[in-house]
Amino acid sequence: MLFLGLLLQTPPVTIDLIHTKPISPYIYGANNMQWGKMGSGYPLVRQGGNRMTAYNWETNASNAGSDWHHQNDDYLAKSNEAGYVPGSYMKAAHANHAAVLITVPTIGYVAADKKGDGDVNKTPNYLSTRFLKSYAKKPGGKYIYPPDTKDRAVYQDEFVAWMERSKPAGQPIWYSLDNEPDLWANTHERIHPKKLTYAELIENNIEYGRAIKSVAPKALVFGPANYGWQGFRVLQDAPDANKRDFLNTYLDAMKTAEKSSGKRVLDVLDIHWYPEARGNGFRITDDSPKTAGLDARMQAPRSLWDPGYVETSWIADSLGKKPIALLPRVMKQIADHYPGTKLAITEYNYGGAKDPSGTVAQADVLGIFGKYGLFAACNWGISPDSPAQIAGFAAYLNYDGKGSKFGDLGLDVSGVNTQSGSVYAALSSKNRRRLTVVFISKSSPLSTDVRFKSPVKSCRGFLMNPTNPSQPRALPVKKVGDGWVVGLPPQSVATVEFSL
């Protein structure tokens, strides 16, 4: 056992060095990755977002939806080479040793042109002239490359079959069933003007999931990629909700689909999570003004798990001002309705792109994901202009600026005062004498006394740098008597490596 005595924490924090739990490497993921500009080591990248819903893989045309005047254009690629957009993304990910999650359009239509002339509704009969029908399966199953661009149809199983043939050996390629379908009536109203129903989405996901599995039987299928709380609770008030919880209904249907065919249609339950927590009147995901709601941002990750924390938000209000405890809540739904299904959050963001509070929140979120056994997660919005959030990732992926990573065997940590800070610890499966500990200080400075029953051969500490994530600062770790003392300033994150 490892004992930590932290300022403002009673009793001392305890880390169990005996019992371990695997941490999925895929929780450290990002959307729409810009390789070489955001640090290194991201094990998963997702190609998603509204642009992929009506993406035509045969020509790389896409529709912007409500993001930009419902326009068809060449925003994703000027090239007409079939599959150029996901193919290029896949190759870049492979060069950086990352798995890839590719979005498969399931809405039923894809862009037919790249005219860039504004709202497609200006064109008479635009649905038949500006879009092509998109189908789950190609009749006859004869897949060709390049695909036939004159048949006025696009087949998604042909797209997946091409991806499987094209992927580099040993690279995991997984598939997402479209993107935030619960919002289609708003984001893609030119294609799907009516509100989606439970029955429609379930039928859709079963059809496309089976089509994907028919050509990629070993690939993981993610779905339904719901947007936020109202999405995965009631499918944004779907007409046939009838007070049913959507995820419970969805999981039951996916379990029944497996029983009927003997094969899984869905491998990973996928939801999106943009916190609604507010502080000083501002939502924490809003970076302006900079000083508003910083403490609320640093506390917000507790809503992922803490049964004693109630945030200020309409979500908590809807629960009768009770804790959200998102991960235990959804994992119980999985256990009750479709055991064995993995859980992913493929879009999330806690704000603070350039503020130390963003480093704190991001590092805390990643620690929680590992502790609670999430399979995959991808930050949406992180970019070269988000140095503070990148620093939160660096605490796990590159804490010394030279590629050193947090361990992959998580350890139980108890006795932490989660209002003042967080502590996450892990051993390495390749070297169980290497212990890594992430220390997070929120609004107050923390002084940590670390004691071991066995001697420490060496230790080194690094303080994450919110303005220059690739250059962490050395963190003094002093030996005092039989222990080690680590001091952290407020709003900071540090990783300490102990060689036992």
C-alpha cells in the first residue's frame, strides 16, 4: 500500500498497489486530429461531426447542414478521388500509431455535388437533384473501386469494404453509425425535416450495423452517437418517447437484434457529453469571459461519477437537484439491458482552451475515464489553439516532454478530498516497478506527503505547462524522512514517476 497525506485532506489518501484494473488506451482520443500540431501519442482519432452525415465517399462532396447554410460543397476535399477524405485520415493515423473511428452516413442521402452555392433549397426538387440516395447494402454485394458514380446511388457497405481493403495491416478501424441523429431535424432539416423517432433510429442502426458487420465482421460498431442528456434520455423529445428512457429502449433492441441473428450489431454504446454546468452565470464550456466560472469548470468532472456532488445546471434541476453521476448511471443501464457492451464518449469538451482551469478539468476527466473503465473517448474542439487542454492530455501521454506515458494498470485511490484535488495512479504492464501518479490541484495549493513501505529507487516530477504543453516544468519532489513531499500551486496538474 502507498500512503499520501495531502494538505486539506483527512484521512490520508491511500493507493492500493496490489489490485489493478486495465485502463483502455483509447480514452485519450481526439476528433479531427491535426497531427504534428497537438503533441503526440493520441491512441485514437475520430473523423466525425455534422459534415460526415451527408458525406459522399464516391466524390468527397458533403453538405454543411445548418452549420453553413445547408450548402453542398468541397469543404472536406477538392479531390474527386473516391474515399480520399477518410483514406487520408486513416493513413495519417496509422503513421502516428493510432486507431481510427470512421463515421458511416446512415441518414439516407448524401451530397451529389460541390457547387458551393448556398442553401440547396433554392434548387427545385433539391432532394432528388442535389442529393443521392444512400443505402446500407449494395444489391448483389459486388464491390468495385472506383465505385460507379453514374448510378445515382451510394452504398455504405461498399464504402466499408473499401476501407477494410485499404487499411494498413494491424491498424484498428472502427465505424460509427452517423453523428447525433437526434438533432437531424435541426442540423440536416433539408434531408430529414421530421423529428426522429425511437423506432426509426433503432431500425436504422440495426440495418446499417448489420451491413457494416457483413463486410467487416471483426470491426467494432459504435452507436447511436447521441447528442447530450436530452438525446440519450428521450431522443430530444421524440414523438414516440412515451416516457421511455431512450438508452434502455435502444439497448434492449440491440440485444434482441443479436439474439435474432446470433451476431452483435452494436459493440460500443456511444454518447456525446457537453457539460451544462454553470458558474457565476456562465456555462463552463464558454471561454468568454475568461474569469467566469473557473471553479465550476474544475468541479464539473465530478458529475461524471460523484454521488455526492450536485452541479448548477438544468440537468441537475431536472433530476430534482440530485447528482448526475453519469458514468455509473449509464454503465448500470448497460449491465441491466445489454451486458458486455462497451461505453464511449466520442465528443466532449469542458472549455478552458487557454486557461489553467482547462488543464485541470481535462486531466481530471481523463483520470475519471480510466478509473471507471470507459472504453473510448474523443475530445471535440481541441486544436493547436487549445494549449491548456493539450497540457491535460500531456499529463498522461507525454508528461516529461519526451513521450513518457501514464501507466495502463489503474490503481484504486481512496480518501481524496475531491473538492480540493484529485489523484490518479497506475502501474505499467511492461514494468510493474514503474508507478505514475497524476496530482491535480483545483482552487487551493496542495502539499502532498508520499510514503512507501518499500524504498524508492528514484523519482521525478513534472508540472504541466498550460501555455506550452510540450515543455513541462520540473517539479521538485523532496525526500523528507521516510517519505516524499510534492507541492502543487492552485489550478495545476503534475505527473510524478516513481521507480520502486
